[in-house]
Amino acid sequence: MREDRTEAVVKIRSEKGLHVRIAAMLVQKAERLRRKYHVNFHIRRKGFHDVPLTSLLLVTSMKIKKNEEIILITQGEQVEEAAAEMKEFLEGDFLENDLNLNQAELSQVDTLLQEHVITAENIYSSIASGLVVTDKQETVIIYNREAEKLLGIPEREALGRRAEEVFGGSKMLRAIRDKEPMTVYTQTIGTSTMVGNTRPILENGEIKGTITTLEDVSQLVRISWEFEEVKELKEKYYQILEAVQDGICVFDQKGIVTYVNGAWQDITGEQVQEGADILAFDDGGSAARVLEKGQKIMGTICQKKNGKNLVLNVVPIIVNQQILGGISVVKSLSEVQELVERIHHLSAKTEYLEEELNRRNKLNPAFNRIVGISSKLYDAMQLAAKTADNNFNVLIRGESGTGKELIAEAIHYSSGRASHDFIRVNCAAIPENLLESEMFGHVKGAYTGAIKTKIGKFELAHKGTIFLDEIGELDKSMQAKMLRVIQKKEFQRVGDDRTIQVDARIIAATNRNLEELVEKGEFREDLYYRLNVIPIWLPPLRERREDIPVLAEHFLNKIAADLNREPKYLTPEAMEAILRYSWPGNIRELENVMERVNILADRAQVGRKDLPHYISENYTGGSYEKHGFAYGNSGAENAAAGEGRISPQNSLSLPGDMGWEAQELYPWEYYEKEIIRRALETYGSFNGAGKALGLTHKTVASKARKYQLETKR
């Protein structure tokens, strides 16, 4: 059926405006006309939304005064008749109307007034919870101050409007529409969190509207979050304590254990559970003294029933100047000793690196791959560095495994040829019938199997460097062809009569006695002199024993890096054994042994028993002593100075002053101490001695403290 709508301006003439009794009369009139004409009435005041005339509270809350104009809105079927009758009623004299009311009508008005007393609005406003009431058309008819505060919607924008216009998309709107017996939900607005409770208003089984209460639970939510954070933090701390390798036991002011990690039981061998009395396991009464005096006890060494020696630390837990308990931390004494030994080792390494850096700064960075601190090695490196900037031929001499190829590479990469190729040729590894082809190349068809042209090593080394290792193994025929290349800087490929010019620097190396070979006629003398323009001698490892600890550590670190593990290190006993060994295979043999012990050693420490038997048998169990010098474990004196470190015995002289023979060698610290002592005696100060030795005064001072040396002034 079609609905119409009209709007009419009405001026209120009542002396007191639309006060409560008149509002009640209006509600009664509107309800009667609604049933008669099938219409709905609303009124609108300036600045307000449309308010249904059937809601006494809403009409009263508008506080319309005398002579104020309002808009009467009529919507339904017979709008003209209904609007005219309601307008006439509104503009009439209500006092006269009151007089004309029959007794039944007055009774109805009084009933309405009794049901909706004027104090209701104050009651709603004083409620601590938010209150929202809607009628059966879902129009908001009650909206108190707390609801306004919680929802952030002003009262004038909520009252008289449909719920979907005010609370669109909210959980509260869904609860209002569901009309379940009770709906409880949470709603977050801004930083506030609320709990809503919506119930239907029932009258004789018919739903007349809904009532919603809102409670701000933001503080409770924050407390809940904080509680969860505390639980999470506690769990993290426990996981951290379980991961720690030290044993940890926490106890309260009565000595009752409140926490103990797994490491405690592993280290002490005692099965301590939460709730146990710590005093029953209190070594030396440490925990009792801490609870009594509130002072920490550190570094107590005790022995458990399982025979383990432990280091015990106990500290109090003090809050607001009150002792609330304590924390006991234990660790194995052997682990502490290993740590101290490791610190000594790293300290010595730091001193070495500082000194080595000062020395190496004078060399090209290309020499940084060469590891060692001996003066013989350093002299060879200095000579090699001087040859880098010229094109003279170099002959590197030394036993197998002494690092000849590293020296050759350093010369090349510190020279002007570094941007070109460094070509390696092992003369002993190539069969004689193929050597010429390898060196100079061949053309296609030069011999059976030469299916294509091949470029030789010399041609590849053009503008660069060619390294001829094991040069002493060449036969006489090849020596002659090599001589031509050196003299004329030209050669011919096998099977070709075309001459190729080449500009390649030649660095040769051998472990053979070339002079003896020349004398026997096995090596051309003219080739020898052409190659031996600048000879560089590399000493065997047995003649530079001070390099052995440095090289051993270098290889252990390198292997650890390759395997992505923590590096291992040698015990003093193992170090003494490798220092006494002759190392016929030189550096290559040492590297091989370090690879072996890295696999066989079960701990970070590499002991003497981890070494091959032919090396470990060099250990004597005492001191490595010569002429008042000691290295290794030599009783109480060495224990005081630190295991494996030098302890001065008597006044020392350098070996050269004692008729020293070449076969007698000493650990590096022996020479170092005597050099520092003599420098201080000669120059009288750390600064002067440092300048003379090419060291910083800080390094000299550190060495002097290490060996208990003093300056003259």
C-alpha cells in the first residue's frame, strides 16, 4: 500500500512548553492516531534529529519551550487527516484540553507519568556503565553520558536516530539486530577496549526494543598483556639459563631451591631438585654466609664427592635492601684453567701480530701470505721484495716444502707484471717427450696425436711471469732450448719454423745442489749463471724453529675456518714435541700433521698424544733446556710464570758469543729476550731500543715486562 509524507510547522503555545504531562498526553494522542489512521509521527527541533512522538523520554529530552516552532512529520496512509488532527492538538490550549479530559484519559496520563518519572534521566546519567536503549524500530531512545564517553559519539548525534546510522558496522549493531537472549562481545575503539552486553526488552513475550550496557575493560586488558609479557620473559630467562654451560642454582632467603639448571647437575654430579634445601649441598658454607651477610663470595675452589674440582661463586639477591635469596654458579676448574691458558695464548698472539705488523708494513702486501717471524725468513722476503721491480732472473733455493712457490708468487704480484699471468710449470712432473711441447707449444700435425695447435707455457706468460719449479730436473737437450729463450727471448713451437718473441720474467726454483750438478756435467754452466742472477735461499723449518708455533697456529686456524669450527690449539707438551722434531718435510709436513690432529683431537686442546708417535716421542716430560734457558713444564717456577712460557734462569749470552754450532737451535723467546735486554742496555729507554729494533716503544715495554727486564735509567 502506498505511503505518503507531510511536514508542517507547528508553534507551541503551552505556557510551560512540552513539559512532562503534556509530553505524556502527546504520546498518548500519537499512539491513538497511529492506530486510527495507520501513520507514524515525528517531530524535529532545530539542531536535532527526527524524534518519534511515541517516545516520552525523547520528547521530554528535547525541552521544547513556549512559542518555539517545531516540524511535525506525518508518514503513512491517511496523512492529511492525521496531520491536521495532531497539529490542532499541538497548537491547542492544553489547560483547556486538560479540563476536557475524561477521568479515564487522566488516569492514563497519570500512569504514564508514574512509569516515566522525571528523575529517570538523572539515574541513567549516574550509571557507571554505558547505557544504550533502542525501541522496536531500533531507534536510540536512551543514551547516557558514559556511553557518550566510551563510544565517542555525542548524545545529540545518537538520540532519535536509528542504530544503524549511529553504530553502523559495529558488533553492538549486530547484537541489537540479532535479538538473542543475551549477547556478550568485545569492542575496541581507539585505545579503549569494551565489553558489551545486549539483551532484548520483552513485554508479554513481544520484543519492545533492546538494552545494552558497556564496560571499559582497557585496564584489565593491559594488565592481562603485562601478565603474559612477564610469563614470556620468565620463560625466556629460563631457556637462557638452561643454555648456559655454567651450573646455576637459585634459592630463597630460607635456602630453598627455586630453580636449578641441567648444567648444575652435570657439573656437580648432585641431583638437586626444586624445593630442596641448598644448605644440604652447601660447600664450605658459602650459601649460608651469603644469606647471613649479604656479601658475594667469588672464586671458592671445592671438591665434590665425584672427585671433580669446581670453582664456586655465590651472590645474594637483594631487593629494597632486603636479602631475598641467592644465586650459586659453578664451573669446572679444568675449564677455567683452559680458559686462562687460552687467554695467555691469545695475549702472546696479539704481541706477535703487533710486532709482525710493524715489520710487514715495510713489505708489499703480496708478501702477507707468507707466515713466519724468523730473521732468516724475513731476510729472504726482503731480498725477494727488492727483486720485484726489475726483470732479472731469480733462482729460489731450498728443500721441498719450504715455500718456494709462495715467494715466487709474492715477487710476481708485487711487481709491475702483477696484472698479467703467473704461469707455474713443474719440470719434474712432465714427461721428457712432452716437456718441449708444454713449454713452447706445437702446431697441428707436429707429431702423431697433435690434432690442433697448442700454445705453450712461455707464450701464456707473455708480459707476465713464468715459474719453473724443479729446474734441476731438466735434461741437457731441454736445458739448451731453455737457454735460448733466456738469452734471445724467443722460441719456436714444435713442428713450426716460425720464431715467436716473448717477454716473460723467469723465476726458477730447485731443491737440488746445482753447483754439484754443474761439476758433474749434468747441468749446463751457462744456464746456471743465467738463472742464478739473484739467488734467494729459503731455510728449512729445522733452522727456523721460532716459526713452528706461528705456522702451527696458522694452519689450525685455516683448517677451522674451512670447516666452520672453533680453532684448536696446542698444549705446552705438544708444542715442545713439535719444536724438538726435525721436520724433514718442512712446512708441507707441518700442515699435514696439523690437519691430522685437527681431526683426531677430541677437545679444543691438541695434546701430545694427539700427535703422530714419531713426533710425540720427542717429548721428554721436562724442560727444553739449553744454557740456562727453559721451555715447557719445569716445576714450580714455570707454573708461577705460566705453563709453556720462558722462565729466566741465569744471565744469557747469544749463541754466537758461545761458540754456537749451526746444529744447536733454540725457541724464539730465548733470542727475543736477549735482543731486548741488550737493546735496553745499549739505548737505555723503551723508545731508543724500539727505534733501533724497528719496533714501537709500546711493544718493547710489553716484551720487557714479559721477561722482567728494566731500563738503565
